[in-house]
Amino acid sequence: MNYHTTFSLLLILLLACGKETVEPDPFFTIQPASLTLQVEAGSGNKFFTVKSDKSLLISSDHPNWCIPTLSNVSFDNLKIAISANEMFEGRTAVVTVSNGTESRHITIHQSGKQPQLSVDRSNVTLQHGEAQFSLSVTSNIRYTVELPEWIQLKGEYLWQEGKQLYTFTLSALPDELLYREGVLTFTPVDAPSEVMSLSVQVMQKGFTKVIAHRGYWRTPDYPQNSLASLQRALDLEIYGSELDVWITNDGVVVLNHDATISGINIENSSYADLKEVRLSNGEPIPTLQGCIDRVKAQRKTRLVIEIKPHATTVNENRAVAAVLELVNNNGVTDQVDYISFSQNICKGLIANNPRNRVAYLNGNLAPDVLKAQGYWGLDYSSSVLKSNSGWVQVAKSLGLTANVWTVNTTADYDYFITMGVDFITTDNPLELKQLLATYQK
Ligand code: MG
């Protein structure tokens, strides 16, 4: 091989190599030039301008969610349609644009949706008579709702992405309950473990309840503080029947409103001294034991025992001890509430057992003072609660019950029901019971 031949071969080789070196095609351009896209989880379209003097081929390696199309009118417009990413993980697709001799790769990184579940409230308190409440739930994931049996979801339960308002209804609170508490639990379905269940505390407060004042009397055969009027109140199946008690000097607890009956001072007399006493319907003076026997025979209506202020602290303490002994020995502690105008009597009842339900009658102590002294509630006159109209809500916020006496007109029933008292003590228990029934429908 001579010099010329060698030179020619090298030249051919060089030319051949030169032909294989890819020169960028000046007619094949894509704008914008950045071929890596970071996109959000939502759906959307991305556009490029492509210029080429040759026919273009386009493809996607994930055509299920990343779909490139070229304009029908010219080859200049490339649209890439990107579907929403419902998954929590990010994902990547590559769109290839080729003019037959060279290719450009557009890489699309799409982030996943952040799983989200939130409820607008973590607790709900339903006041008197409220029978439904609503919750707004924001979520992009599926979840189930677990409910106590006394709360129902109103209408169909439908999950959908985004925000949804749920309305729940409540069944009536049983008469024997002042309130009840439950939990709604929203549990994610098929979500990553970091998405926690959410709970909403629900408290249902009872509607105003009826207490018959000195039994259900107001007719000749049913005198106040008699077994007959007590039985008539029990037959109404209301919350409670109030009665007034004194202790005789030989330790018998008897019913009467005043300190004397038929001219006999009760606390200075023996039970035998009272044996001739007759009420207007012919009954002997009732004993607390006789009333407890009636209450034990049913499990619905409670005794609200008012221990009257006696002439001496010694007699008050004897009365407290005797009443507690009767209640405990008869096993009716859960069927009895206590009230008194005497702070000494109330303190004795609370000291005996802090769980005794003791309410103060005299109207001269603010709710926070009662709370500090271990009272269960206040039981104040309608005039005291009208002139201290904030006390009922303060009492309730402190966890105390509120009772009002003695309320006998429709206007006052409405006033105190609206105020939110737990109990109304009335001489017209049937009338009030019927009024409350209309409110709860
Ligand atoms: Mg009384």
C-alpha cells in the first residue's frame, strides 16, 4: 500500500466517521427547552412548541395517565395531558418525541396526593332539646364512621373527595339520665398508616325534667306531703317528687312542710305524740320509711328529700344521720336527691358521701362557691334565678345541676326551659310534663 492509498483510506474513514457524528438537526427544536417537569398531583395539560422539517412520532411510556398528542392542524403544538394522581406516592413518565433520526425525551415527575382527613370540631355539646348536629369533614381519602347506637347518620352515607357536611340525629335521652357521652370515630380506609383515626366527643344534655313539689296534690284527696300525693307523682313517671321532712325527738323522720302540725311541734315531740294527727284525706302523718317503700316499688321516679332547717344544729345533725340511715338501709341511694335551706344540713350530707346529690335552696351562694363546697347543684327560687340570670349557665359550665322552684305558669316554664335549667319544681307536674312532651317532638 503506497502513501496515496493509505492517505485516501484514512480520508474515507474520517469522512465515514464524520457522517456518523450526530449533528443536532437545526430544524428539530422543542420549546421550552427544559425537558424535565415537576407537576402537582392534580390533572392538567402541558404544552410545548415543536419544530421539525420531518414527520414526528410521539409516545409515552405511561399512556394510562400521561397522554401526548400533536395538534391536528400543524406539527407545531405538542400537548401532554396529565391525569390527577390519586395515589399517595409520586410517579414518573417519559414522553418521547422523534423525527426518525433523533429523539427528545420529556420527563414528567408528578407528586402524589397528601392523604388528608380532618373534622371541623373535636367535641359537640348538645343543649336541652337539640336533636341534631352537623360536622364538616375534609378528606381526599375514604373513611368509615363509627357511631354510638343513640346517634344516627341522617340520610345516606356517601364518601366523596373534598369537603362534606354530615348531619347526625340523636334519639331521646332516657328520662333517668341527665346527660350521656359518646364518641364518633372517623377511620381511614386503605390509607397509609400515618393517617390517624379522628374522634369527636359528643355530649347530649337532658331536657328539663319535672319535679312534683310536695307530691302531686292540688285536689282535696291528695294533700301536700302525703303518701297519696307521692303515689300520684310516681304514677306520672316524672323525674322526681319533692317532700319535706323533720325528725321527732325519738328519731322518726316524718313528712310535713311546717315545724308544727295540728299545733304540735314535731322536733320537740315523739312519734307517739303525732299518732292522732290526720291529714285532710284521713292519712296519718307519713314517715320517710313509708315514702321509701313506695319509691322502691318502682324504679323510675326519685325522691327529692328536703330536710327542713331545725331549731338546733344538734337536731339537724340527727335528721341528716337518720335520713341517710333510712336511705342506705333500704338500698335506695340511687333513687334519692337531697335539698335544704340549711348549709349545716347540706354539709353533713356531702361529708357523709361526696357522691350524695345535694342541692342548696337558699339562693345566697354563687355557683362557684357551691362547686367548691362539693354541692351537686343549686335549687333556687324563680326570683333568685331571674335576678341572677347568668347563674344557670355558670352552674352548668362548672358541672353543677340547676333546679328552680316553684314554677307554675306557662310563661315561667318557657322562661326557665330556655334558660336551660335541668329541673323545674312545680305544683302542676302533669301540665309541665305535657308541655315538655310537645317541645321534644
Ligand atoms: Mg320543700
